Amino acid sequence: MELFGLTVTEYIGYLASLMVLISFTMKDVKKLRLVNMTGCVLFITYGFLMPTLRIGLPIIIANVAIFVVNIYYLTKKTT
């Protein structure tokens, strides 16, 4: 399905990029990580929607790793 010449997959990719960009404008680190994690989930979805897993796998791996790092720092207790 296409809308304005773009597929749903492409819209997800653009939205993921926008979320990551927005996350870098945040001053509050917790909000930055939450918005960035949203971008990661969208990029992971985008990676799975790629025509072949060979194309999407690097996107999936990188964003799963970034997501895990964000979870780690959000749940890490400061002493």
C-alpha cells in the first residue's frame, strides 16, 4: 500500500529517524532515552519489514543493542 508514493515501511523508517532526531533535542536524559527507545522500536519494526532479512538485520541488531543500553541506564540505580 502506498500513500503519496511512499510505502508503510518507508513511513515507519522516516518516523523512526524523526524520533531519534527529536531525542537528541531533549535536555532531560530520561525523556531522551524514552523517545530514543521509541525510535529503536520503530527501526526494529522497519528492519523486519525490509524486503530481505539480509538488508534489515544490521538495522535490527544495532537498534536492539541501543534499546538494551537505554533500558540499562534507565533502570540503573545511582549510588
